[in-house]
Amino acid sequence: MIYPINYGYVDGVFAPDGAEQDVYVFGTDSPLRTYQGKVIAVLHRLNDVEDKWIVALDDKPYSDEEILNAISFQEQYYIGELYR
């Protein structure tokens, strides 16, 4: 599967599933090896053990609708709530 947005993890920060914390990275369409950004939201999965962090590389004020639309390719399979 080719993800429509960057998807990665935070090195050294572990989620409840035992793997490093997953993040959706907003602010670029280019593939990334590393990144530095700001956590602007958390998608809390109600039917899974891990949450997904939403990280922005820029200062754009992403709306809840923009975030949810961008991550729906994967999150459509889960029940979740977006927290700011």
C-alpha cells in the first residue's frame, strides 16, 4: 500500500503495543527519512491498543476535517476520536 501522507514513528518513544510511537506527518508531500515537527493532535483509537500522533512540520492550522480526511485511508478500519 502506498500511503497518501507520510507515516512514521518517534524513535525511542514506545506505544502500548511495544513498538515505537506511530505518527502521521503533515506539511510535506515528499518522502522523509527524518523529520522534526510539532504534535498538533492525537487520534485515540477506541478499539485498538495504540494511538496515532498527528505531527505538523509547518505552522499551518490543520482543521479536524483535514486531518481526519487525510488519515481516513487507514483509520476507516478503527473507531477513534481526535484530541487537540
